[in-house]
Amino acid sequence: MENHIRALVYRFFNLSYITRHKILSELNIITEEDEGVKHVDIIKRILPPGEKAENMNKLIDFWNRVNEEHDDKN
């Protein structure tokens, strides 16, 4: 699983800042409290064993959205 997580993080950070922010917002991963927090620190929360990893559904949704954005660009 570690390689999958690494691939996800790599793909996420290859997206533009605006696209990354859009994904985090759409999935309710970021809130107003996260204003000014770097994306890398926010991502750490949802990746196992992050503090926001309540369930795998959030991670799966995140994986799917990142891949959708990459698919749109090809």
C-alpha cells in the first residue's frame, strides 16, 4: 500500500495549486480553519495513519478525484 500512497501523493502534487485546492474543498478535507496551511500538511491528515483518516472512503474519494483530474488533462 505504501507505493500506492506514494503514487497518489506524487500525482496530487503534480496538479496545479488551484486544482489541488478544488479537490480538497470538494471532498471537505479542508475547512476555513485550514486557511494558510500548506497542502502537504493537509494531505498528511488523510493518509494513513493521519489524524483525519476516519475511514478509507475519504482516501478512496481522494484517489478517484486526483485520477479524474489527471485523466482530464490527457
